[in-house]
Amino acid sequence: MTNILRSWGTVGASFATRGGTLLSAVLLAACGGDSAAPVDDTALAPAYAAITADDIMRHTQVLAHDSLEGRAPATAGEDKTVRYLEEQFKAMGLVGGMPDGSFVQNVTLLRSVPHPEASFHVGSRVIPLSHPADYYMVTRREQALVEADAELVFVGYGVVAPEYDWDDYKDVDVKGKVLVMLVNDPAIPDAGDSTKLDANMFKGSAMTYYGRWTYKYEIASAKGAAGAIIIHETGPAGYPFAALSSLARENLDIKAPDGNMSRTGFEAWITQPKAEELLSAAGQSFAALKAAALRKDFRPVALGARARVRLASELSTVQSRNVVAMLPGSDAERKNEYVIYSAHWDHMGRDTTLSGDQIFNGALDNASGTAQMLSIAKGFAALPTKPARSILFVALTAEEKGLLGARYFATQPPVPLSQVLANINMDGVNQWGRTSDMVVIGFGNSTLDDVLADVLRPAGRSIGPDEEPEKGYFYRSDHFEFAKQGVPALYTEAGSRFIGKDSSFGAQKRDEYTSKDYHQVSDEVKPDWDLSGAVEDTRALLAVGYRVANGETWPTWKPGTEFKAKRDSTLAKRTP
């Protein structure tokens, strides 16, 4: 990264003026020009012209700058980030999106800095655990000390899914026990083809919410467990164990009236090798237990071992902020209906225990997505005639801590969600060049897919599903909190078919980022970034929102989608 400049004003001025011309020239050279094929919305020409690689890069550079120290919530980095976002929205002519006309929604969070001590005991044998090399552990409770000396029980995938006639707990009482769980959904083989997964069970190769770590801790709480431990496996999880490193520094959660005492005492991740050591000492085989957990008749296995935990936490209440801007609609009747664009501004802050680079700049994740949203806002602001409905641009906090800002916004929205037609979420741009497609995470869930397909078709582009559905990306970004409240949501990623590149190029770049940069200090702007594809994708997402904001038909969840019932219930209560 560039050196820390002397002041925030210097940072903004450097990229906006002195460096702007050079940056533009470099990007245009790298991108081979900055034009995107138009879609069939001629009125959008001024908006498209406002969206450029220069603009996306400029915002990304500012938000990923060392001076923001990784944009952790409730830090000086947040103050600078929020100030920058407000300034940009105001400069575009947008107004505050909160009921009082302000740009800020305050989010009260409970911060806990964990200092865990833990070990496993099998008879007279002690298996020590080193933190954070072997495990990460936090508590959601507003409790300075959590202690446990409890029996360990392996509960398979820890899933209770009536619609699949699946119950990993059966009639076993696990209250007061420490549960050991596998990551993801049960991967049930297809009876007719062992190389495939049964599409009728847990969506086959795709992940359901039952596979998310959030669900596993929630069910452990509901069962009255003393604690829950998820066995990390890099392949199924979709990221290396080191990607969880921020849990060793602090945990954030929304502050609850009951102090979160309804949650299980502690939530932990453990490495697969250390889990295998435990299971072997208990006379069990990890492979055998994992195979057994794929059967409907699986029952919890008492390991004949105990977990001893002493988790001391430094607790404090902190304030963070969502930034909410609005472009008012032009139609007197429909301006009280909304399309919401969202992107999380936060990242993982700074780790002062590291030698060398200590700052998690989060350039791709998610300075770039926030930059993309700012560029879309600039595009809408450039339109001579604004959309009929209002557009909300929401920069969300604490996504990296469990989608907290999105959850807060979606459960305490400044506008009725029954008046919100759609959420379009951005979490990282395409930084590797132009593609002939766009990937939709959660492909087939809503009619927003069809709108995007119509937008792309005149340019000869298409949409397609996530190539790694088993990693559950649909449940790992802020749109999910909108979906849980019934709002149809669209979340896209870079396409897989890169123009002029080998067919394996996209997968290669994704794997490279996941293994080397995801949640690491190395997530910085790279000199070989090519934002020509990001420009095309950004313009496409603007066009989707524009069509929805002017259309007569509201987007809907498609039949069989788990969010449809919630949406139908919400709209049934809506006053026309």
C-alpha cells in the first residue's frame, strides 16, 4: 500500500486531483478503454457515462488506504470511512435516508476481547489446546467470565431439518454438554450416481442455511448446550482456518436486552488435525464419524471426554454506524417505495501483534464493493429524470462480524420493508477484466435474475449460477438479512467466462484470492487489476435497479424459495 499521508484531506485530494489524471490514464491503458456495451435503456446514457474504472478505483484506493487502518467498526478508521461516505453522497446531491434527514443509523454493539483457556480430557490424558493456533473461541454473552467443565458429544452436522426428515439430535438431551459439529450441510450421495449429491437433500451440492456456522450455534443455543465447537475443514468451509483470525482479537454482536444470555456459553472453531487427535484419543475415527453423520439414523455420540474451558472476556459497549443516503423518487405516489443498494464498508482492522504489515486493508473485500455502490449512486444522480421510486444506498457496518449492520438495518429499517421492492448487494467487484457473463449467487431464487438477464442480453452477455454453491455464499453477505425479512435480493459476482482468457482463468483467480488474500493483510489493490469488467457489471446493476424503480411489476421470490412465505405475509398486510 501507499505510505500513510499526513491527513485525511490529503488522501482525498491526492486521489481526486493530482493523481486522478494519471490514474485514469493507467486504468484506460490496462482496461483497453472504458466503454461497456449499452443495454436497451437509452435514458441511462448519462448514468453509464458517470460510471468509470477511474471512479471505482479512486474510491477503492481511498477506502483501502493504510490511514483507515482496516476500517474496523468503532475505531478512528470508522470515523474516517463514515465521513468520506457522507461527503461523497452529499457531493452527489443525495439526502440523508434516515427519518430525521441524517445519513447515519447508529448501531449499538457489544464488543468482547476473548482470552480463552481450553483443554480436552480423555480419562487421565490431557490434550492441550493452543489459542489461536488450534482453535478460536468467543462468547456472545454479556458475561466477563464463562467457564465449563462438560461432556463432549459429537452431533454430526448439528442439523434439525423437518422438511428433509432430518434430526441429528433425535431424543438425546444435550443440555449442558459441549457439542462437536461438522461444517456445512450433510453431503448426501445420489443413490444412482455416487459422483453426485442427492439434489433432493439439502439442495444437493448447494448449501442451505443449515450448513452455516450461524445456524449451528443457534441450534446449540436452542438445545441448551454449554458450548459448541465446529470442526474446520478448508474445502467445505471455502476458506482456510487463518481466515477466522479476527475472532482471536475481538467479537462484536448486537447488544440485546437479555445480555445475550439465551446464547450458548461459547462458540468455537477447531482445526481438523486437533479434532482428529481428540477423536482418536476417544477411540473414534474422524472419517468413520463423518460417514455415519450422512445417515438419517445417525444419533449423537458421547465421546467419553470432557472440555474444560475458562473464557475471560474484556467487555465494552461501542457505537458503530450504517450510512444511509437517498435519491428521492420523481413520482409523487411512488416515491415512498424503494430500491435498496447495499455494501458493507467495514473490514478487519489492524492486528498489532503481527510483524511487518499489520493492516487488513480489505481492498476487494469490501472497499471495492462500496466503491461500486458509490459509482452507482453517482450514475443515478447524473440522470436528468430521476426514477419514479426512491433509491436508498446503504453502507453497512460489521458484516465481517456476522452481518450485524445488515441485521440491525433489516430489523429496524428507516422505511417499511413492505415498501421495499428489492435489495441489490455488492461485496467485491470483478478486478480481472471483461466477462461474457455475470454470476448470480442464489441463482433461481427471485425474478431479479430475470431482470438482470434482460439487461445483459442486448450486450450478448448472460447470467449463470455460482460454480461453488457448496460454500454457501448466499448466506455470507448482507443481502441475506434482507432476504430473511422477505425482501427479494440480488447478489452477483464476477462472471466465469473471461473474454480472451482461458476457460480456467476465472477459477484460478478465485482460488488464488481465497488462498492468499481473503481476510489477510495482503488484500490490497494490485497493480494488475483490470476494472473494465467491473464497469460493465456496475452499469448492469444500475440498470436492474432503474428498471425495478420504474416498473409496474414488483420482484418476487420464486416458488419453493424459503423466503417467499415471509414476503407474501408482509405484502398481504401492506396498505395500497
